[in-house]
Amino acid sequence: MLIVLHHWATEKDVESINKTILKLGLKPMAIPGAERTAIGVIGNQGWVDDAPFRLLKAVMETIHVTKPYKLVSRDFHPADTVVTLGKKVRTGGRSPFLVIAGPCAIEGRDQIFRTAEFLVKQGIQVLRAGAFKPRTSPHSFQGMREEGIRLLDEVRKEFGMLVVTEVMSPEHLGMIAEHVDILQIGARNMQNFDLLNEAGRSKRPVILKRGLSATVEEWLASAEYILLGGNPNVVLCERGIRTFETATRNTSDLAIIPLVKSLSHLPVIFDPSHATGRRDLVPPMALASIVAGAHGVMLEVHPEPERALSDGPQSLHFRELEKLNGRIIKLADFVKKSL
Amino acid sequence: MLIVLHHWATEKDVESINKTILKLGLKPMAIPGAERTAIGVIGNQGWVDDAPFRLLKAVMETIHVTKPYKLVSRDFHPADTVVTLGKKVRTGGRSPFLVIAGPCAIEGRDQIFRTAEFLVKQGIQVLRAGAFKPRTSPHSFQGMREEGIRLLDEVRKEFGMLVVTEVMSPEHLGMIAEHVDILQIGARNMQNFDLLNEAGRSKRPVILKRGLSATVEEWLASAEYILLGGNPNVVLCERGIRTFETATRNTSDLAIIPLVKSLSHLPVIFDPSHATGRRDLVPPMALASIVAGAHGVMLEVHPEPERALSDGPQSLHFRELEKLNGRIIKLADFVKKSL
Amino acid sequence: MLIVLHHWATEKDVESINKTILKLGLKPMAIPGAERTAIGVIGNQGWVDDAPFRLLKAVMETIHVTKPYKLVSRDFHPADTVVTLGKKVRTGGRSPFLVIAGPCAIEGRDQIFRTAEFLVKQGIQVLRAGAFKPRTSPHSFQGMREEGIRLLDEVRKEFGMLVVTEVMSPEHLGMIAEHVDILQIGARNMQNFDLLNEAGRSKRPVILKRGLSATVEEWLASAEYILLGGNPNVVLCERGIRTFETATRNTSDLAIIPLVKSLSHLPVIFDPSHATGRRDLVPPMALASIVAGAHGVMLEVHPEPERALSDGPQSLHFRELEKLNGRIIKLADFVKKSL
Amino acid sequence: MLIVLHHWATEKDVESINKTILKLGLKPMAIPGAERTAIGVIGNQGWVDDAPFRLLKAVMETIHVTKPYKLVSRDFHPADTVVTLGKKVRTGGRSPFLVIAGPCAIEGRDQIFRTAEFLVKQGIQVLRAGAFKPRTSPHSFQGMREEGIRLLDEVRKEFGMLVVTEVMSPEHLGMIAEHVDILQIGARNMQNFDLLNEAGRSKRPVILKRGLSATVEEWLASAEYILLGGNPNVVLCERGIRTFETATRNTSDLAIIPLVKSLSHLPVIFDPSHATGRRDLVPPMALASIVAGAHGVMLEVHPEPERALSDGPQSLHFRELEKLNGRIIKLADFVKKSL
């Protein structure tokens, strides 16, 4: 940690800060500058709280050098993590590009079975669908809940697909984990720490979406909760961030895909449906994410988007997904072999 | 709802949209414009989902006129709600300006008792302190948890104070509600809908903080969950939003205080400690919020901020709180009588 | 335009609004809703100012249907605009993917000649380099100014390259336009309207960068200034927007590339150097933009980035640009033929 | 400056960085940490460019300790600057609270004279009105331009008022400065550096608005341009920033008022009209800014807001300004004497 002093700080201020550092069992190291002095804190074995320093009058600011995460960092685990989904699907590292698809919400047996049947035909092995739905307004459709989970379990058995669904509450996690292959923690719950802790105790892989206004550092620190709890199978998912621009539902922050890959060993996928909120922007952004280095995409598709109970405008029609999936396969192959 | 068409939309497109509207049991009403046509949807008794329209090719955008909340709206409840805390403290409407204060986290018996004793002397009747702490990093102090709640209960009995603490998980809510007077739902949990539903089932008043990147509309829709669950005692708390500016911890959005008061009948308070993140900015912003129309403030104070386990830099020293409290009383009095 | 009334608005309020609409030579059309009434304004030939309505007590909000731009809109000019740079380079529509490259700032004859020589070898025909530099601090290097322009003119003659440079002020525009092929209007000047007007009077093509916090609508309205002034040769350039995320210099908003292409007929290029601010993120994002539909990229390159007087950390080394250029050619070709 | 290395950096990396530092005539100072090493750079007399370091592979990040401004900093000029407007109005330091008011745009002789007459009656000595108007769309009213300036000059002579108006272009600055008392540089031009330089050569006081997405540091660096040019009479004006929240036109960032006062000696005023965009929010926010420490406010007022050619919805009626002005006087007096 670095403690930067105001330009008027006196020798006495410096001494007093040095004493505080020594009391904490650490060592101070002065760094005199042109306009002001800074003091380095050395000897710590991990994160040092800057609280005792930040409020001293002579201190202008404190700067952390150590990051708030460790297990997820590539510094401490240089090799790519490859997460196994179910028994045979893998993501991360040099695994094949992963396509996850499905409707925003499970709306009934017919809808989800038609979708599963269609996806299997496309060679897509992982279906996502929401049973417990986080909705801004309590007056909106809240999902089929337990019954939806039951339907997902039927899909698994009937079609041999892997299924992923969102968990909103720690108390439901155990029940849901019994019936699905992969758990999703949504953007709104990225800092629901009880839920992260519970996910850490699970053996199921977890797709952790980035929060609407979460920094990369906070996102990785949330993943750290799950790894620290004992579950190393985390897949990060960028899904757009909230900015001043309202022409798209969120702002697709594709540049953090290569960035996160340099900071962490975990796989990173992209959700162009929530990131853009517009069906017509999903194909170009899904394809762009391949080139940016994503390990996979998660796409919303619906047999009849115009009747979808949620997120219809960003859901692809079957024929659109079919076309996009073909282009994904071609482009991923080209990138691997020729780029 | 208003459906705006592309300028090239044909008569046939309009007819097809009209049919869809009629199928939903509603009525279409054409609004021809200079450059493009719009279609009003009328006859609805509440929120209409725009999904069936937004993805039609001829539709440029859909515009909602009805809001995603109702019970919290002043349209449907014109008189100010006054929330009673404990047996005798009231907030909202013309109630006296409310000061809530305490440390970010309970760190031990001595710390919390010293704080309570000090606050009582200042005439401050509500103590806030965190037992369950949401922390970005799993490596940071996570709060005293159950033991912290027990200490809060002791404070209540010993000092006759009301206490408020954050609830992070629906499963803890019942236990916590037995021991404290007021529940707080934090910024990171503003859209933890299971928690909101559970708070709706409680009889305890709830302080609902605005999310880091929540719009006013989303915040009010979250309050709607609690009211719809049967609990009308919600106090809204602005605590700063996340923006590009990093010179302060968050950006204090004071203008939404008078705005929310025009949209909703619920009381609104302000948390200058989290909004600014800097002890020196807390007094001017606490005072400014009185003039902006806030019903109260929530302040962080600590017997020894330099030793605080969290948020030390934004915590006031006792002597600073004493001074600020005196100014708050004087200013609130002046505003009431002379402004 | 749509005027939405408060739910308590009376018949009298509606009548009074209708009268105001009629006075303006327009027609009102009532749209009764479940909770509130709206009034459509019809008969306008273009943009109607909502000022006379927005402040009436009974009016909750006004909603514009007509956009603040027209000439740049695809609605009024469905075919892609192809801009000719110099005599033979074209961009927009189905033109080949355009690569513009060069140092952030001209620092001397040797630096700019070495760069031009290198770019010509790579088959890159357009060099960009700043002579007048907008710098946050007056204590930073401000560019070689007139002498830089002179050097650019030498480069043109010596290497037969096209050159592009930023214009910061209307009074310099004429002089600069005499010596360079393409003018750039930077992010900070996107709403420098006198400069836009002057660019409208020029015959030189203009690269118009998106402002740091400009909406797509504002950006297109700025382009409208130039077209309205008589210059149809505008190339839009996305260069990242300012958000809460500081892990990258700006947030690359790639999704607006396909979005802008659907709204406007103008070419759109991408600047990954400013968008990311990090040399290691430039190649993946440059390549991703091809797939997202960009018509070209603008890249920073420097013979010795570690000695660059500005933006060194985001400048590519020659060998990196060479490698990236090869990948761009391969990917652009693949996208055109096989995707 | 502090250079932070990756945890895997070797002794050789450190040596190579040290050499670069020495070459620049500065001194390296190693700061070994628990997880990584940092190197302090000492001996500089001012701002050091981090470019030569940021792109070295072993460097994780560089951290500036020195600020990009100096003349505007309180570090180097501890006493408050008091700016004299015209001959007798002063702002800054302990000067009386300043009220500037007027219409967004000059629309004609009658409008501006009626406004001036009204303001004089209220004891308001400074009138602001726009002659050159920056408008998003070229299809909107662009201001009366030169004729507007002439009308302002008439107002000065007729009513003995001081007048302030926006300058959009360096070439108009000289002409405008001959006819008005105070120049305004608007939010969109905060980084129009040629304009800042020209303002630095003027003898007129300058009101410098904060840019829509400008950090406090950038804003102060823009003021530095003017001071460095030789004009010390700068008044900073907060006018709201652009964030994700659209319920208000901008987000009022009041907390930066006390913050800027701690960083700089320059006066700071607040513009609640642009910050909120809503007439009903102007009074509470204008009053709140007094308590937050602003030296003054700038208010939009119009004889007939419903007919205003721009910004009508945020303009006060005469009777509203009269009422607000009375409250401002009372509150400013109370704050000075009793708070």
C-alpha cells in the first residue's frame, strides 16, 4: 500500500504515520517527491486495510497495490481453468466455443420441449431457461418457480441436454442444484454474498454474471467468494453494463473479455441478448465476442418471441438462431485455425 | 402504451398491429405524424407488456405511459405516509427531522455501548450498526453476525434506543426482526426480490437503500414489492449512485429527494457517509439534504474511526457528530419555521 | 409528439392543452388510457418544440417521435453512403475494410517519415497523426501545430499517402484543409458547433468522433450539422465512451456499430486505441469490430512507443501493427466471403 | 509517480526500469511488497509522463501522485480567490451569496428588457442570457448571435446591470468581451482548448462550467489553461453531470462543491436549472447548494416560460424567482450568521 501525503505534511506527520504502520507489524518506507511525500507500506502478507491512514489529516490518499482477490487471479494460477459441465462439455482454455441457448423464462411444457428439441437438432448441448425470475416490477410475471425446475429436469432426461437456470436465493440453491447441471447467478445478485457463499458449497458449476455496474475488480472478488467456499468451477459471463447510453438496453463491454482473460484463469462467456436488448444486434455482437476471445455465448431464443412473457424483443426466432449458430461454428473454426 | 412505427410502415403493417392489440382485449388508436405513425393502446387496466409489439419489423419503439409501481405512487395515495419507528419516533410528512447514527459495523461490546451512550446524550434515538456486512472481498471483515445482533438487542434494553441493522438474506430476516426495531435493505440487495418479499411479510419498518445504479423507477418498483407483500412501512434512503466520477466514493444525487417526494408518498432520508465516502464532506451534504427536503439522515460515527474495521474514512468522530447534530437541529428548525 | 398527462388531469386541462396545440397550427388527438390520458400532436412537418407543454402542471411528460436529425438518417437516404478519400480510397457500403494508422502526435520529421515508410510497406494508404493536440493539462505537450501540418504535407508528397489530422478550431480549418486529405473532429469537439459548421463548408471528408458521453442521437445530430452545411462526406468513428469502469481507458461500445448502420447511411469506423487505452487490448478489439460491422479502424502506432510524447501505452509497435494488419486482412476477407 | 510491477517481475525487469528512470534524470526507489514490487520515481519538479513505463511488460500500472494542475490548486495558493465582476460585485471567499439570473436565450428586445427590469427590482445585479446557443440539433433555434450581444450591451447601459453570456468560439471572444462583463464557457466547450487559451488572454472574468462527463481533475485542469494564460478571474460552475439516471436532465453533483473548495481557491457556483432540467426541482436544489457551500447560483428565468425558444421547462416564472430569491437571501443570511 502507498500512503500519499499532502504537500504541507510535516516531519511530525510522517513520524506519526510511521508509528502507526509499525504498530500494525509492518514497515514504512518514505518516498520523497517533488511536491509531496509518499510512504510505502511493506511487509504485509496480503490485503492491508487503509482505514487507519485514510482519515489522518496529513494523508491525501491511499493506494492499494494488492488486489482484493487471489484465488481467481492468474498471478497465482497461471494456467487456464477448464470447467467441465455435466460429464463431457468443457469450457475455458482451448475448449471448443460453447453455445448456450434457451428462452428467458420457462412458460410451459410445450414451449420448453419445443425449444429443447430444436436446440438438440442444432447440436447445442446446453439449454438455459429461467424458473425463478428477477423482475423489476412485482406486477410482472415472476416465473414458474418450482414447477419450472421440474420441467427442466424432464428436459434433461428426455433430451440428454445439460440445463442451466438462475438461482436467486441461498435457500433454493440446494433444491435447484439437485435438478440442474449448472447454476446461474444473475447480474442483480452478483453481490448477494450469502448466495455466493452457498454457491461455494455446491459442487455444481456456476455461471457468474457481471453486475450492471460492477467493476471488473468487484466481479472477480465475487468469484473469489465462490472459489474460497470450495467450488473452483466458475464461468464468468459479461452481459453489458449500465451507462448513460439508452439506445441499447446495456452497453456491451467486450474489451473486458481479453482483459479478464489476462487477469484471471477462469473461462469468460458473453450474453449478447441482455447486453444489447435487441434481436437485430445479437448476431453481430455474438460473432464479435468470438474474435474478442470469449469462450462461449449465451443466447435467448423462443419458439414465438412475440408471445414471450419476458424479454421477447431480444429473443431470436428458431430460424435466426439456426443461421447464427452456423455462422458461429464457421467463425470459431476460422479463428482457431487461421487467426 | 404508445407504439411508434418506422416511417416506411405500410397500411398493412398498421392493420396487423391493430389485430394483435384487439386480440389482447385492448383498443388501437392511430396517431398519424409528420414523419411516422404511432398507435396508442387503450383500454388496459394496468401495465401492458410491450413484448408482442417491440419485435415486429415495422415497430421502431414502444413507450410506456403506465408506471411499474402503483402502491408507492402519490397518484394513488396523495397524502404523505408517516412511518412509526418503535413506539414513538415518526418519520415522513411533517415529522421532525430524523437523525440515525452509528458505526458501519459492530466490532464489540465496548465499541457499540460507547457509541450508544454518546448518541443518547446527543438526543439521538436511533442507532444503526451492521452485524451482517456485505463486503466486496471475501478477505475483508464480514461482521460479527449473530453475536452482533445479540449486542444490538442489549443496546436496546440498556439504553432504550431503537436499533436498525442490515438484513442480507431472507432466511435471517425473521431472526433479526425479533431483535431489532428497523430493518435495512442495502444498496447491493435492492433487487434481491426474495429478500424484498420477505420484508413485505415482516411487521418491522424497512429502510430501503437505492441501488448503486438503480433508476428512481426501479427503486420505487422495489419498494412496491414490500408494500405489495403487506408492509406499508418503507423509508427510502438515497446513498449516492455510481458514475464516472471517482473523486467521491459515489455521486450524491440530492435532486431525486424532491423528485421522489413528488412521485411517492413514502419518507426519504439521505446517507451522506456512503454517498461521499469522505468524512469532511459529510457535514455539508447532511445539511444540504435538509434543505433539499430529506426527512432524515443516516450518519456513520465511530469512537475511533482510525481503528474502524470498515468505512473508517467516512466515519465521524464523536466530537464531529456532536457539532454536526447541533447544526442539523438549528437548520431543520430554521427551514421549518422560516423557509 | 405525445403529451402524457397526470392521472388527476381534468377535462379543462385537456381543453387548455388542445388550444395551445391548435394555436401552433397543429392538431391534438386524445388517447385515453387506463390510468392517465395522453394527447398526440399531429400535423407537424418536422421537430416540434415541447417547451410550451412540458411545464404545464397537468403534463407529466412529453415524448418525441421525430428525431433531431434527418439528412444523416437512413429513413431519408436508404442506400449506404460511400465516402471517397483522396482520389481512390473509398469507405462505407461494400468498400474494402479501411485501415488508418499513425502516431497520436507528430513529434518530428524522423518519427513521422519512419512511420509513413513502414505503413506504405504494409499497404496502408491513410496516415493519421496529430499536429494540434487537445490535452487535459496545459502542462502536457500540445503538439507541433503549424509545423506538424507542414510535415504531414511533406509525407503526402513523399509517400503518396493520404493524411488525416485533427482540427480543434474553426479558424484553423481552412489552413489545415489545404494540406491534408481528411479532417478529424475529436471527441472533445463533437459538440463544438462552430467547428461543425465550418467543416460543413469544407470539401474535405470529415471523420467525426463520438463524444466521451454523447448518445448516438447526439452524435448523429452533430453529423447533421456537417451535412446541412453542404458536406456529405462524413465518416463516424466510435472511440469508446466514459463509464464507471476504469479498468480500460474508455468503454468500447461496439454494439452501436450495427445500431448506427441501421439508423444512418454513413460509414462507421472504430478506434480501438482510444477505446481501450491498452496496447494489449487493441488487436482483439480491432478484429472484433470487423465482425461487428465496422467499415474500418484507426490504430495508433509509433516507432518507439516507450518514447512517445502522448498515448504511448496504447500505441502499437511496428511489428505488432504488421501482425495485426495481416490478421485484419485475413479476417475481413473471411467475413466478406464466408460469413 | 509510483510504478507497480506484476508479481512475476524479475530482478532484471526492475533493473531495466531503474535505468529508464535514471535516463530521465530522476531517481528510482524500490518498495518491495507482499505480492509484488513497486518502484517510486523521485526527483521530479512537476508532472512526469508515465508513457515510457506503462507499456513495459513487467509494469502492471503507474500511479500519479502529482496533479495535472498547479495554479488553481489550494496547495500553491491557500487563500480564497475573490473575483470582482464589473466594478463592485464580488464572489468567492466570504463575499455575499451571488445570484445570477436570466433566460436561456435572448429572444428579442422586449423579452430581455422585461427580464432585466424585473431582476433589478429583485436586487439581482447580474443578468445571464445566451446570444450564441449551442444546440444538439442544427434544426433548433441557434440564438440571436451578434444582435443578441448588442441587446445585452443595451441592457448594461439601460439598467446598470452586469451581463454574462456564453462564448462558443475563440474568434468571437474578443468582440463579445467588448460588450459584456463576464464570459461563460459552457459545458460542451470545457475542453475546447483554443477557447480556453483565448479566455486566458482576456481581462474579463470567466464562468467555466463543468463538462457533462468531466472529472473534477479535468475541470480544474481546464481552469488551469485560463490561469496559465494570464487571467486569474475564473469562477467554476457545477451544472450537473451525465449518468445513467434520466429522471432528471443531469445528476446534480453537489458534493463536489465542498470538495472543489478544498482542492482549489477559486469560487464555485451552481446552476440548478441545467442540473435538474425541471422547474420544480430548481428551488430546493438552489437552496441546498447554499448549505453545501456554493458561492452563488445561476438561475434560468423567463417572462413566459411556456413560450421560451429553449429550456422552457427548467425556467422559472418571475413570481417563482421572486419567491426563491427571498428564500435564498434568508437562508444565506442564516448560514452565515448561525451555522
